[in-house]
Amino acid sequence: MARSGRGGQGLARVAVVVRAGAAPLWWAGVFAAGVGVLAPGFTGRRIGVMAGAALFVVALAVVAYRGRKRYAALGRATVRAGKHDVLQDRAVTVRTWRRGHRWWLLLAFVLALGSSLAVPAAGGLLLAGCGVGLRLKAAWLGRRERTDDALLWVRVDWLDARGGRPAGKVVKAYRSTGIAAGDAAPGGTRRRTAALV
């Protein structure tokens, strides 16, 4: 739901959206690489794994650093969340993103698996690198949130308009809350509740 009953907006955590694709890409990539290395392919396993390792590093770096200036600019232009804004749960944000991207994730997995016929493990390691890159980008956002002592949120309707991109052109500004708001810690990880003493 994008808008609450009293004029507020549905808000999703930026870091959670960024992090949502990390696990599916990582596990799909690891599985595809593991299956792919069983066949020699056209290049042979050794060349395939070496090429895959290079692709892993490149994908990790590109995904982790791509768009940081845009995220930083939106982070500097935050608007304080209103009392009628609805903060979306972490699980709902992750589930919505993965459901909206399931066919793209499946296609990426199939292509990574198919590429193993030519270059064993390379496609899978490329996917895995993308997953790690997303996790590193979310961690970078988490460090900014801790430094600024504020969590970053994006309007759900803007996410829907751009296919789940939290820094797309339609996003004009983020909203911010205190560091304790919502059920996700800085960086989008599950918030650990302190034990009662």
C-alpha cells in the first residue's frame, strides 16, 4: 500500500531494497558455478574458473560502487518522515522485491547455467559477484546511516514505478527516521533485539 488513510506514504527501507537481491543472486550463482564446473565445456575447467574469478571481482566492484553518488545525493536531500507515514516491514519489502524480480532472477540463473557449456563456472561466479556487490552496497548505506544517525526510506509507489530501483530517476528524495525506527538495522540486516535483564 503506497498511501495511508491520513495522507501519509508507505515507506520501504532503502538498504533493505538494495540488499533484497543479494541472497538470491549469491545462491543461484554458487549453484550454477557448482553444476557448471562438473562439465569441461569448450575452454576447460581451469580456464573457466579463472575467467569466473575475474568476472566475480569485476561484478562485485561494479555493483558495489555503481550509483553511490546518486544514493549520497538523495541521502543529503532527505525529508523527515511524517507521523502518518507507514514504515514497511523488512520481510514485506524483501518479499515484494523478490516477487517482482523472480523472472529476471530465474532467467539470470538459466543463462549462467547454460554458459557453463562454453565456459565452466564463469556465469555462476558472475552472478555470485553481483550478489556480494549488493551486500557491500547495503553495508555502505548502513555506515552512512550510522554516521548520520538516521535511517533512509523511499516511497513504495516510487519503487513500483521504476521496477524496484531505490535510486531511480522518479525518486526525488528519501525520507528519514531515527535510527531505532522499523524492524531492520542500519544496512538492512535483521534488527537484533536486546535480551531483557
